[in-house]
Amino acid sequence: MNKKLIINQENLKGVLVDMTSEEISQKEQDAAKAIIDANAETANTNKKASGKQKLKDLGLDDDEIKALTGA
């Protein structure tokens, strides 16, 4: 839906209007960036878990891992 709700003193219930092409473009860019950011966060979380598991596989316990990584 490429509409936006404008609420002001004259229209307290709001008026639904079409978005400009610039607003639509910005909305699409923002959505793409949100997906990229979410994917990067997921990848980072997975890398941390993988690294911790590798340290456990080497025989370190949770306290030793925490001392090394601070987490």
C-alpha cells in the first residue's frame, strides 16, 4: 500500500493520501536495509555460537570461554 496518513489540526481523524515516488523509493530502501541489517545480525549471532562451540570442542568449559571472550 503506497498511502500515508496525515494528521493535523484541520484533520484530527487524518487524511489518507498517495505517497510520492520519492517517498515510495525511500520506503523500499528502508525495507531493504532492514532486511540486510537483520541478516547481518543473524550471521553475527551464528558466528558467535559457532566459535563458542569450537572452543567447547577443544575442551574449554563455559567459565574458561567467558574469561577468554568476555561473554
